[in-house]
Amino acid sequence: MRIIGLDVGDRTIGVAVSDLLGWTAQGVEVIRRKNTDLDFERLAELIDQYEVENVLIGWPKNMNGTIGPRCEKVQAFADEFKLRFPAQKIILWDERLSTVAAAKSLIAADVSRAKRKKVIDKMAAVFILQGYLDSHMR
């Protein structure tokens, strides 16, 4: 069973996928958002390619735990996702500080600023998905 992890933003969607055992998350790509139909078309291709059973979407709560405008946008995305893919189980997962952790990891690896900008959303999706997988390890 694979899980796909998404870091949904206004301009990009970072994508990560779990291994078959659900132990590790690997970055897949960054979808540059053009329009809703094309975004979901690419997601459908990835769901088929990786034989995904569950979809984990980063839930960007405020630091005090409240839900703000970003969560509302992600909720609208999740609602649209459910309409287009009714068979998929959708999980909203607290993603606070995932982008910060991803940035620190890339800086520690001495990745250039230009390269970081291209992969930060994919790395954030990895951190989101790995956090979920780690919390469910038995």
C-alpha cells in the first residue's frame, strides 16, 4: 500500500510517495500549478503510476493550532480532490514547520539557493509524509 503526500501551495504542489511497506517517503516532483484540471490530471497519473491507496495532504495550521486562510484553501483543494477521486482516502496532516525543516535540511546539504527554490516543495512533501509514516510505525 502506497501513500502519496502532497504539500499544496498556490503556485506548486510538492509530491512525495511512500515505499511499498510504508516506512519511507521519497520525493517525486513539484507540480507547477497551471489550472485545476491539469493539476488533477497530473495527480491522477501519479496515483496510477504508484498505485496509491491513501492521499496525505499537508494541513497548514497556524502555530497556535488555529485554522487560517491557508487551511481553508487546502480544505477546498481536498474537497475537490475527493470529488475527482472518490475511491481515495484523504488524510489531512498537520504540516507546521515542514517547509522550515526542509529548508534547513537542504541548507545543511549545501544545496544552492537556486536549487533549493526548485525542490523545497517536494522536500516539504517528504517531511510531511515521513512524519505521518513515523507516527504510524508499529
